[in-house]
Amino acid sequence: MVTKKKQILLNAFNMNCVGHINHGLWTHPRDQSDRYKTLGYWTSLAATLERGLFDGIFLADILGVYDVYQGSVDLTLRESIQLPVNDPLLLVPAMAAVTQHLGFGVTVNAGADAPYVFARRMSTLDHLTSGRIGWNIVTGYLDSAARGLGLDMQLEHDTRYDRADEYLEVLYKLWEGSWEDGAVLVDRERRIYADPAKVHAIDHEGKFYRARGYHLAEPSIQRTPVLYQAGTSGRGRQFAARHAECIFIAAADKSAARAAVLSLREAVVAAGRRPDDVKIFLGITVITDRSAAAAQEKYAEYLRYSNPEAGLAHFSASTGIDFSRYDLDEPIVYGTSNASQSATQTAQQRGWTRRQLLHELAIGGRYPVIVGDAATVADELAAWVAEGEVDGFNLTRTVAPEGFEDFIDIVVPALQDRGLYKTSYAEGSLRRKIFDENDRLPERHSGASYRYR
Ligand SMILES: Cc1cc2nc3c(=O)[nH]c(=O)nc-3n(C[C@H](O)[C@H](O)[C@H](O)COP(=O)(O)O)c2cc1C
């Protein structure tokens, strides 16, 4: 019997804005990311990704502005470093209308909206997408976001995760517990849409949240959306172990990826789950063409439009360190960050100076870059899976949509030839497609304990 090779999971990593990760590329003559305000841009991208059998589109988001670098928002505005940025959730119905299988992993800060409100929004999207919605749970890292939301500064790093734990608890009560299976009858003759005996009010009183009432939406296919998480500090890992089904990591090399994956799976097992209950996605940038030389040429061309200083300004916001205060070769004091500790890790370990950061952040952001023809890229992705033990990739946006089209036309067939990538979609919800199991959270997930018994 031939055993099937592990299939690479693939998301297009994007954001509802002009400059995402590869800063400056919006100035490239072929780039279309300034069309982000139009539905046509997103529906066309969704159709393209489904042609390439992508598992999902993963949309980042941020609620604040990047004002740490030079203590100002000026460069952020000039270079459009994730500003302006539109709401990612509102793109989903349009993209769902032109696709049948593409999943949606959408970043929303846990706590920006009351859980009661957010629960309904996600249930609505799960209904409208026929069970294709996922949520990337983030806890934020910007004081500018906290100020916009009415606070003086953000909560302390670990407290943000404590609050998010409770946020999830309220959501599970609403999504999993409020409506029993079989509550919705739609019985015209007896005039019973929903059976009152099977719909229950939740009653939550905690440290951060108070919520009493019924979930407003009837149960959707997945109930709880597929839960993504990104953030691998000690506290972040603990949070992921309890809630996450998909984890998005950054790693500079394969051994760092492997170490992160193993420690995440260990934490997942300690939380009473199976190691394979989480799928781990590595952020990666691919620049490809029909020949190795053409790919290198394209890379050089992209570099001419990239802006490393904009990358550094983004990284300043991620780490909370104003790198403009340092000379090019001066050692940087990284310390313990109250922003994103995951972002700080590699730079801190390698002792990167401002000059090195400018080099590293020119293209690819915090993620590895692969440049080459089909065979080179496919082999390198396969090596990340074999040696780094990741399950798949969040493929960053380069020149848009050219970068995704290149990947689909050039790399996907090479991955398929190697038996590493599907040749058709599986049926069913996003959760069923990813885990080949159920539409709903498995019983061993902490969220399942909130089901009505
Ligand atoms: C790969 C990666 C992607 C992330 N994407 C986002 C994002 O789109 N929006 C956001 O607000 N935070 C994002 N974050 C931040 C984390 O979700 C988390 O809130 C932050 O890193 C602090 O947690 P940590 O110290 O555990 O890393 C991301 C973090 C990582 C590592």
C-alpha cells in the first residue's frame, strides 16, 4: 500500500490595506494593492486562490498605528505601513460568494468588542460561508490601539492573555452552550421555529467580563470558528495550547521552527489534547519565476521598490523599541517587551543591530524568503515541512496579485508532482477540511466542555 505523503496546508497571508509585510512594494508598477478598497480586487483574489487550491486566505489586522519609530506616525503614513487599514471581516461575504471551498482566517483583537457582539458576528459569517470561517485571536501589542479604545496604555502582556482566556470562555458559552443541537425546528405546521426548551441564557460573571443572555444567532455549521493564534511567548504558548487549532509562527531557520513546533505540541498535549490537534503554519515569502535566473532578476527588481526603513518602523511597533535611536552598528538593548515577545525573540537571540535589521527586513519581514524556480521552491518548502516539522505556510503578499499568481502557476504544479499538495478540495467545513474530522470542536478541546449537557 502506498502511504499518502503529508499534504502541505497553504494560506495566502494578506491584509485589508496597502502595505502589509513587504514594505514599499506598493510602489512597484505592477502592484495593485491600492485597489484594496474595491470589492473586485478581493473577489478576483479569492477566485485566484481557489484556482490554486489554497486552504485559506489569512487576513492580518491591527487596531492602532505604528508610531514607535521616531515617536511619530509620519513614516507610517507616507509609506502606508498597515495604515490606512480597513476592517477585514467585511471582506468575507464577498469572497465567499465567488468561492466554494476557500477558508477565511481573520484576525480580530480579543476584547475590542463585547464578546456578546463578536459572537454573533462570527456566527453570521459561519452561516454565510457555509462553515468556512476561522478567527485569528490576537491580544494586541500597541499602546496606540489601547488609546483609541479609551485606555491610557495597553494592559500588561500576560494580563492581556488572561483577559483573552476569559473572553474565549464567554464565547464558548454562547457558541457551544446557548443553543442545544435540535433547538431549531422550522416546523411550519406547529408554528415552532425554535424550541424554547432547548435555548438557554448564559450567565457569566468573571474578572473582566459580565454577560447574561442568549446567543443571538442560531447554531452555525462549525459553531466555534476554527481558532487560529499567533504569539509564542511563554504565556502565548499556554494560551495556544488551550484554544488554538492552527498556530501561525515566524522562524528564521528550520531548527528554530522545529523547536517552536515541538514545544507547542508538548504544551498542547499537557492541555489534554493530541499533538496533531494543532496545525502549525510558518510565515514565508516566495519569489519565483520560470527559471532560476528569472526568479533572481525578479527578486532584485522587487528589492529596488522595497523600503527597509519602513520594515524597521513596523518592527519597532512590534517590539516596542524605537530603533531610530540607535546608530547603525550600536548594540540594541532588547529587554523584555510589553509588545510582542515573539517578534523580539530572534532579533534578540542574534543580537541584530539596526544595520542587520535593515538587511533582514528589506523583503520578507520576519519570515524566511525563498527565491527560485519551481523545483527550488518546492524542494525548499518540502524541507521546511520535513526538518522544521511545520504543517503548512502563510504565504506573504509580495507584488499583488502577481506574487500569488506566480506561486499558483509555477510552484503548485511542482508540489503536486511531488505528492505534497492536494489536486482537489475535500468537501465540508474549514475545520473538516483541515483536520479531516468533524465540523465542530473535538470533545477534547476545552471549548467543548461548555456544551449544554
Ligand atoms: C506570526 C505572527 C503574526 C501576528 N499577527 C498579528 C496580527 O495580524 N494582528 C495583531 O494584532 N497581532 C498579531 N500578532 C501578535 C500576537 O497575536 C500577539 O498579540 C503578540 O505577539 C503578543 O504575544 P506574544 O508576546 O506571545 O508574541 C502576530 C504575532 C505573530 C508571532
